[in-house]
Amino acid sequence: MKKVSKLILLSSGGTGGHVFPAIALAKDLLSRGYRVHFVTESRGQKYLQNIEGIEVHVIKSGTLGSGVLGKIKGLTSLGLGILQAGKLIDRLQPSIVVGFGGYPSFPGVYVAQKRKIPTIIHEQNAILGKANVMLASKADRIALSMKRGDGLDEVDSVRSIVTGNPVREEVSELYNKPYPALETDGPLNIFIVGGSLGAKVFSDVLPSALSQLSAAYKARLNIVQQCREEDIEKVRTQYADAGIKAKLGVFFDNVPEILQTSHLIIARSGASTVAEVTTAGRPAIFVPYPYHADQQQKINAEAVVDAGGAWMMSQNGFTEEALLARLETFLQNPETLFRAAEASRECGKPDAARRLGNLVTAIASGWDKEANKRFDLTQGHD
């Protein structure tokens, strides 16, 4: 009788920042011969269409909203999600459950811990999210994208390992490809991306700033920009009036292809964006989302900025004048971008999916039985 391969259940929030690293791990696990199932909320389904070999399950989830009614609604949805996750896990009997943060990831990992099934949680940001904070004390291993693991208790930190944040295979392949040729009077390809929903500040500031460049500089620009649906026509008109070549979209499904030809990225600094930009080895201007209470995007960007691979501009400081001065410097001194590209690449972890896959394998195979000790397999503890 043919032996049935072990089943790994991945439990993830519904945003791209949670789902994309989980997909990267799923592909690594499939290549090792595991069966992989995925549990998430309804938002996550759009990212998981047409991915061969992964079975997707959708459960209820909810955040604890403001006010009494908001909290009651959130707790009710979370309770339903836990019941649904319980039935799913009892049916699937996974060897291990891996959580990727976000409230929708909580039910699957929580139930697994109650059932004494091994669990790993993965944190994309420098600061642990609320769901992972609640799950950390019972997790067998805690995989971190960065050496910082703010929010992790010291007693739990001994079970942590820096794996990096898994990126799509098409992005990891860019790690060993050279930075695109950049001449003093040649084209400058700029990719502007604002996260899964876009960023209004980029639509407000960038077209106006770039239109103030000299005609010679504007002729050198090739812009690819993600815009919100409500901003896209206004931005398109501004670029056309300025004579700047621009391709706009609400969503781009060929990000690795765009990254490969980009000389500069202007972006929010969500964890997945930072991971992809550094793995590709591209210099960036990061404009962190300013409204997170813990300033997680600012902290995500700091390591790359400190290494010389990026520049950070606060949203308040992201003015036409400040941006114009910086871009003129790049146009006049392209070697600045070339040096920053190599510094950015030094921050990348193209093998993060493999590292996390090794961790899953070690626990699923029973090789990592002493979770109170630091992880010491071949990839080491960073």
C-alpha cells in the first residue's frame, strides 16, 4: 500500500501580505512531497485561485472592532471561525499547522494548539501582530522575518528563528540577476506601489512633482504606478499633460517582471513589499503608512535604510519639493542608485521559503523535539 504523505495546514489572514508568504511556503512544501491545505477568510481566496496542489478552506473571522457592538460582532465571528476550524482539523488531522498572522489565522492555530498538534507561527513584520502575540506562548516555533521580534516575550524568544519572509519564486530568482543598466542620460524606470489597496498620497504628490522636472529629465522617465480606482484617471491625465510615459493600474499581476526592469521603487513599507524589494535588490524610497499605532511599517523599513539600501520619507515629509530634490539627485548621479541596489540586496533573504520549509520538516518529522532550546539545524539561528 502506498504511504500517504503528511498533510500540512497553513492558516493565514486574508491580505496579500499574509497570503503571499504562505503561498511561497506551500510551494516549497509541495516540492518536498507534502500535501498542503490552506485555511483563510473570504478575502484570501482571490490570491489562491489557480494554484495547483493546494486545497483552500474558507472560515469565518472577525477583528475586535470599536465599541461594545463591534467587540460582540468580532467575538461572534471569531467563535464561529474556531468551531469551523475545529471541524476542519478533526477531519484533516494535519501533522502541523503553520499560522501567518492576521485574525483569520487565529482559529486554525488556536484549535491545533488545543488538540496538541504542533504549530509554527510566522511573523512578517518587525513587530508581532495581535493574533501572533496571542498564539506565541503555545507555538512550538516562532519564525521571524527580521532579527527584531518586538512584542515577543523573552521566555518565548528562545523558540524563535529568523527565517526571513518568504517571497514568490519569481521574485527570489531576481536575487542573482544584475541591477538593470543605468546610464547618466539613459531611461530611469520607477515602480510606484502602495500596498494591496494603493496609496492616495502617491497619486497626490508624484505626478505633480515629476511634471516639474526639466523636459530632458521627463523624457528619461518610465513610470509604472499602482493607483486607487478613484484616482487613476486624474493621474493618467497629469502624466499625459506632462509628457511622461506612464503605465497605471489598480493591481499588477506581473510584479516580478516589473521589479526586474525597475531602477527605483517608491512604496509603502509593508513586510511583503520590503521582502520583495530587497530580494530583488532594488533601491527604494519608503513612505511608511503613518496610522498604525505601533509604526510597524517604519520599523520594517529601518533595517534597509540603515544598511544604505533605501531612503525613508514620512508621509508628512513626502512633499513635491522634497521628492523633486531627491529624484533630481538620482537623475544626475545614477551611481547613487547602483550602490543602494547592492545594499538593498544584502538585506534580502531569497531562501526564506526553504528555511521555513526546513523548520516545518524538522517538526513534522519529529527531529525538533526540544522546543525550549534554540533551533540548531543546518540553516542556523540568525
